[in-house]
Amino acid sequence: MSLPNPKVRCPTCGKVGDWFAGPFGPFCSRRCKLIDLGKWLGEEHVISEPLRPEHLEELSGVPRSNAEPRAGDDGAARPS
Ligand SMILES: [Zn+2]
């Protein structure tokens, strides 16, 4: 005779259910698990990373290097 999974309280949101039966351990959902993980690692880095000036410079540099004219391509070697 086996008992059903015991009801536990989600550490993040406090919802009660048999969360141990799910893939997220004692948490009721993936979101609650990530939120709790974020508390350990530092919420700012986990939830969202703000856009930094370095990223914009990287993006603006791509089309410029692409538009550079090729050296030696002046048509001098074309057949007559
Ligand atoms: Zn929860």
C-alpha cells in the first residue's frame, strides 16, 4: 500500500499541491523555480539583462565593414 504524493507548499508563491510529483521539485511551476533560483544568483542577472552600449556598437560595426570597397577591383584586368 503506497500513499499518494504528499501535498507541499510552493516555496515561491505558497500554492499547495503535490508538486514533488512534477518536474520542478517542490515548486509548482518552472517560473517559481527560476524565481527562487534568481534569489540565489542575483535577481537582476537572471530575470533580464539590460541592453548595454557595447551591444549597439557591435551591431553598428557590421554593415560598415561590409560596405567597404574591395582593393584592386578597378576593372584593369578585364578582357578586351
Ligand atoms: Zn509557485
